[in-house]
Amino acid sequence: MHCRRCLPQAGTSWRKLKCLEPKSRVDAVPGAGSSVLLLKRILHVDRTWCSLTPPLRSLVSHQRGFQEGPSQPTSPRPSQIALKNVATSEALEKHKKYLSDWFRQQPNEERQFGPSFSLDATHVDPVIRESSLEEILKPSPELTIQNQLQAPCTNIIGLQNLFDMDTCGRQVKNVVLYGTVGTGKSTLIKKMVLDWCHGSLPRFELLVPFSCEDLSQNSAPISLRRLITKKYLHLREVMPALGSSNLKVLFILNGLERLNLDFRLAQTELCCDPNEPVLPSAIVVNLMRKYMMPEACIIVTTRPSAVRRLPSKFVGRYVEVCGFSNVNLQKLYFQMRLSQPDCSGTSGAATAEESRERDNLVEMLSRNLERHNQIAAACFLPSYCWLVCTTLHFLYFTKTVPPAQTLTGIYTSFLRLNFSGEVLDSTDPSNISMMKYVAKTVGKLAYEGVMSRQTSFSEEDLRRCFEVEMKVESELNLLNVFRSDVFRFFLTPCVQPGKEHTFVFTIPAMQEYLAALYVVLGEKKTLSQRIGKEVTEVIGKVSEDVAVVLAIVSKILPLRLLPVLFNLIKIFPRYFSRFSTKDRDTIARTMAVEMFKEEDYYNDDVLDQINSSILGVEGPMRHPDEASDDEVFELFPIFMGGLLSRRNRAILDQLGCSIKNLAAFEIAKAMKKTVIRNSRKGLPPSELMDYLFFLHEFQNERFTAEAIQSLRTINLSSVKMTPLKCSVLASVVGTTSHEVEELNLASCHLDVNSLRTLFPVLLRCKTLHLQLNSLGPEACKEIRDLLLHEKCMVNTLRLADNPVTEQGACYLAEAIAGNSSLSHLSLLHTSLGNQGVEVITQHLAHNKHLQELDVAYNSVTDEAALALVEEAKRHATLEKVHLYFNEISEEGKQALHKLRQDRDGVKVLVFLTVGTDVSDYWAIILNVVQKNLPNWDRERVQQHLGLLLNDLESSRRQTANPWKKAKFMRVENEVKRMLGRIQQGAL
């Protein structure tokens, strides 16, 4: 059973051979020093070789012949050996550089964190613990994620100790590193390779990583040495030393579940020769048997279901990757990821404001983790920590137009990073992809939960979705593999009190994503649809053969009825094809119904909901006994649209979930009848934001352009317009060039950067509401550029309740002088003061189109007010000036009253009275006060209302007309009522 070359020669003295070993042993040093040590060892042996007597030298030459072969020439001269060893050292250094460059490469999804992000610089090692085969085959039923988060992890072991002696004192050579999907096995191996390249694993002088997925593609016999040089050509100089005890080698076999290994001698023969061509699986088996290169160390990574394929006698240590079982590890991960200098997406150094925002995100996330929230259970898996960081990066640091990513794209890429088209079980003949199986089973559970507004699931719910179609042995085997390897990735025990025996989706949005995938893939079918599809496929395959047979028979026999019967048979596939088209309409209708549910109209928009689910909601926590609100699933239709985009369909195809172009086209065509028609109804601001985000996720420019053209009024008031939402709005509205009748962005937390992002959209708006946004002088500079742009179409601009100040008034005055489209300008309560109003008055003469100017509540005194009204009287088009709630004295009031008596067409709104009559605009003034009261100084408002009340009473006493007295008393009562409600705190 053994090769003759592997057996020792008879008569060879072990005492004589012992003199060949060096007397002193030097430990390896990190980095390049390990290669120098290898060179010193070989040179030391060469010096010993030269000092041996001729008989002993011939004995050693004969012993070396077992490895080199009988045809090897005698030993070369020392100078030749030295040159060869220098070449070996250079090859090892080149190998380190090659591996470092290869494993340092990050996927596209990682580049969003900035060019400074790298795996060897920002990495948190997951917890790994020593395990046993008994624990793998018989896991504890009570070992839930909740228990793992609260109980300390036992038998923890470090990467540097994987090959230490076991409890019996035996040297460990083979290590199996296993873990479920998402625990970080592959990332841990990448980090281990980089550590070796940087000298942090001095125990090994050569590290050779192999991908078992790559090995599984090679069906031709190949030798181990040829396999190594095929993957790493620069290691040719090292191959002569491969297999010698002087070279400490570590093989890494990543993803062993991809290989079908058979350790039976009848199936995989023994082979100890690295030069012998055998199948790659046979190489792996003999390496694990320690029959080939017994001195080499091996690390195998695999999923739990494939561990049993390795006989335990060939495994020295089992090690489980436990993920981030410690919350402190999760915090450290988020700190390192979100605190990257380039995380904010800016090209230069991060500003102080951006740094504060990053620190604030980390702090809020840390507080949410400390509450033992469900997110802490989710972040038990490092993969979900990555998803949380990527989502936060998308929400807070997206500033490009159009946004470089979509939320659906993030989730699809997340699944690609974790599954990458893997089959669920390589031994199963169906070769169903892991993601396809998830879509059929977990997707069904997710969809049923969305339809019933359910987020927690019992054992019975799981059994109904996973075991209802178990008919054959292979299906049961697939389910067992899924439970072992994938189940915990998507479903986790609920941590909410009272629901410990139920399961929830690890991330809430994942339920809506999988439900959308289940629908879009067409898995949601009735029994008649499933039977009809199977019958159609059978008839379609048979019909071609039948057609040939009938054509031949009809020429021989006069059977005229056969073609008629055959045509009747072919009617069924045609009918079913029409029926499948109606299935596309059903998907479109489902999307429209879920998008425009009236019961969800007044929820927060979906982006704010995602933000709250990650960072938590600041404020008092809900009592456990308090009834929870109804679950909201507004992401479900948005994910449905996002999955139909070309980019996501391409990634899903890599995962084994194909969505045909024709199906996507038919669904989009059906959506025009449902989604666009429903969007024309008046939507609340938060729902309109969701609709705009849906159009962004859909990534269909023609469809978006048609949908936006039907929106003439866009009301997003009170929606917190983050940089992402501004980018979405600019991108979606930018698909067309039509005029926007009205854009309401009041109280939307806009800033200078928001105005810059929205600049192309603002140019096309006729009525623009920007009040209550804290827009200061810098923002006024952007507004000036907007109004002076040659394509500006703004007709009405409302900037009320913004800190414009005198400096901002200077920029706006320039805009007033040079603009030709603006007719109505509101600067109510903008802290202009006398100087700001004077600047506007000076530039007013250069304007030829302004019709209404509102400078009320700006601390304007008599002189500035009189100057403005006099200039307004000379203006060609100005008809109305608002000056109420300013610091105008009784003398100023009289002067303004005299100016109004000239009947020149200019209407000045100062008080609620006009001489001995009530002003026609009293209701307008009081409505403005009531609307803006939450943002105004209440004491100051009470003072002004008191002055208005005194003025009303004085004017009422001066008139004898009973009709006018009644009008005065009506207005007085309105003012008194408003004053009373302010004092009571009702307003």
C-alpha cells in the first residue's frame, strides 16, 4: 500500500543520519527574515556536507536518492547551491508581494469607504473557538444567538495557536475552520494571508492558498508541483525544496464544500509523490491523509454541513468561527469602518462638520447596540455589520447626482458577496444555487409575512414554508444542509420579551427584499398556474416530434382529421402564454397596491424608517406591555422595482436567480397602467418621497421620465431632505426638462449643499417654497446665482423664516436687480433689519417685473419703511408691499397712511386697519401669524397682537358707521381669541 520511495533503506543507521542535523536551531524572524533563515539553514547543511568523510557523504547521497530519484547527478558545488538558494529567497519574497497585492484587492462594494480603506489596515478578527466533531454533529438545541450574546464564549483560540499541540500532546498538522454563511471565514483567511506576507506568522516559510472552487473546475490529472507553479509561476525555484523538512509549508484550502472528496482507498488511491499527476481532489485527500508531504500544515475552511466529509482521524483540530459574539467587537468594527478619513465621500480631507457627523453616527449606533436590541443579534454576523455600515454610508454620505448606488443594489451585492453563486449542496444532482433555494423557501415565508403584516414566525410557520413540499430524499437532504449552513444567516431568535420562541429576520428590510424577490422571480403561483406551466412545457417538447410524424403519415394515409387535432393541442400552450402575460399584470398590480396604501400615507418615508431601524429612536423606550404599532412594509414595492433594474438582474443571474429581459419589459409595461395612474392622485409628502425613491431604484429612465411628466406639483414639505434625498430628487426630476409648477421644500432642513445639488431642478420651478430651512447668507449666494441664471423660471420665491440677515440681503438685492422672471418674493421674518431693507430698496429701481414684496416682521423702523414704500410707488409693476409686525411708530403709521391716500395702485399691508375701516387683508395677516407662530418668538408676537388690538379699538371708536363697527368687533374677537390661545399654549 506504500510507495517504495517512502520506506527507509534497510541497514541505514539512524545514529549516522543524526549527525546531518545542525546542532543549534534558530527561530524564524518575521518578514523577510524567514527567507534569510531558510538560506542560512541550507548553507549550514552545505558546510556540514563538505566536511563529511567520503563514505558518509556517499551514504547521505544514497539517502537523498529516495527523494530525488536514481537518475539525479552527484551534489553540485557550494557556489552553485548558494546561487540557487538566493534565487529561492527572491522567489519567496516575490510570492509574498504577489499574495499581498492579490488579497489586498477589495470588491467594488468596498471602494465606497474611500481609497484609504484596506483589509490589513482596518480589520476586526471574529471570535474563533476550539470545537469537536461531537459538537458539530450534535449541536445544543438551547444554543441560541441570544445565549451566545449574553454568555462568554469558551475555548477561544488565536490564529497563531491553531497548530499548537493538542490536549494529548500531539502536534497538530490539519485544522478545519468551519462556520455558517456570513461569519467571516473567507475574510479571516484573507487577513491570515496578509499577516504572513507582513511577517506576522513566522512559523511558516511558505504559504500556498488554494480555492477549492477553482480546483473543482480542473478535471484533468495534475501533479502537486505543477498545480502550484500553474497558480504561482514565481515559485518554480522553490519546488526543489518542496517536501523537505527544512521548508515549513502551510496549505490553505478555502471552501472545501465545493469539492467532492472520497477518502476510501477504493476511490482515491494513495500517492506520496508531488510529481505524480492525479486529480486535484486526490491531491487534497492525500495531503489530508498526511501521505503526501506529511510535514506540511493544512488549514481547511468549510461550512458545517461539509465537515462530516472529512474523517476525524485526519483532523487535528476543529475550530469554529463564531463571528462577533461580543458587542464590543461590533462597536470596534463600526468605529473602524465609519471613522475612515474618506468615508464621507469627499475627495479632500474631511471637514470638522463631517468628522462630527461620523462620530455622531458611531455614538448613536453604539447606544442602540447597548440596548440589547435586535440589531445586536443581527451584528453577531460580521456580514451584517458590513451591511449596516454600507447602508449608513449610503444614507449619509451619498452626494453625487445620480447616486452611485441603489438600496436594492446594496442588498443584492451583499448577497453576492456572501453566496457568490454557490450551490447549496455540491453532492446533489440538481445543483440548485443557494440563493435560488432561499428565494423559493425563505422568500415564501417573507412574502406571507408581508401580506399578513407579520414579522415574527413560529416553528409551525417555518415548517409550513420549508417542509410542505418534501417528497423525495434529495429534498430533505437539501433542507438539512440549509438548516445547518444558511438558516441563521436569514432568521434569528427574537430578543423581544415574550417572543423568545419565535424567529425574526436578521435585518427587517431583508424580509421585504426576499418577499420582493419571491414575487419578481414568479415563485408566487397558484396550483393551476404550476400545473399549467408543467403541462405546457411537456406539450411544447412533444409537439415538434408529433408534427414531423403527422406530416409523414398525412402523405401516406388520407387522415385529414389528424392535423386538425394537432392544431387543437397547440392551442393550450398559446393560451397559457397569454395567461402568463396576465401574471406580469398581477405583479404590477401588487406593486401599485403596496406602493399606494392609504393606511401608510402618514408614516415616515422609507429612508427615515431604515435610519431609525439602525440607529434607533431617541427618546423614552416603549413599555413591553404596550401594544406595538402596526408593522409597515413600504420597502417591499420599492425592492420589487429595484430588482427589475438591469444591474440587479445581472447580479441575480450570477446567483442563479434569472429574471428574463422580456419579463422585466412586460412588468414595466403593465406598471404604466397602474403605478403611474395612481401616482397622479395627491400624495402626502412622505409618500411622494417614497415614490421618487421607487423611481430611482427602478433605474428605468424612460419609465421615470413618463412618470415625472405627470407630476406638475411636488410637495415635500417637512420631509428631512438629506443629501441622499436631494440627490434622488435631482436625479429623478432630471430625467425630463419640463416645467415644475410648484416645488414645496418648506421645513426640509436644507443647507447650502442641498441647494447646489438641487440647482438644476430649482431652475425649472415656477413657484418655489424654501421657508423654514435655516438658509443663511451663504445659501443666499446660491439663490442669487439661481435667480441670475439665464434659464431661471422662478416666478414666486418664498424665503420666510430663514436667517437671511443683512449680508444675505445684499446677495438677494443683486438677484432682484438682474432677474427677469421673479414676480413674488417673500422675506417674512428673515432678520433683514433696516440696513437689509435699505439695500433691497436701492436695487429695486433696476427691477422691472416684481409685483409683490413681503418684508414683514423684520424689525424695520419708520425711515426704512417710508423709503421702501416711496420706491414702490415709483416701481412700474410692484402692487403690494407687506410691512406688518415691524417696529413702525404711530407717526410712521400716519405717514404711511398719507402715502396710501394717493391711490397710485400700491397696496401697503401694515396694520389691520385702513383709516376708519378694516383692511381688506386682515385675514391674510392673521393667517400668516397663525401659520408661523410655532417658529416665532411668542412674547414678541403677543406684543404685536396687542398693538393691533389697540389700533382696532381706536379706529372703531372713530367711526359712527354701525356696519364698520361690526366689522371691527369681528376682527377684534379674532385677535383676542388668538391671544388667548397663545397664552394657554394651544397655539
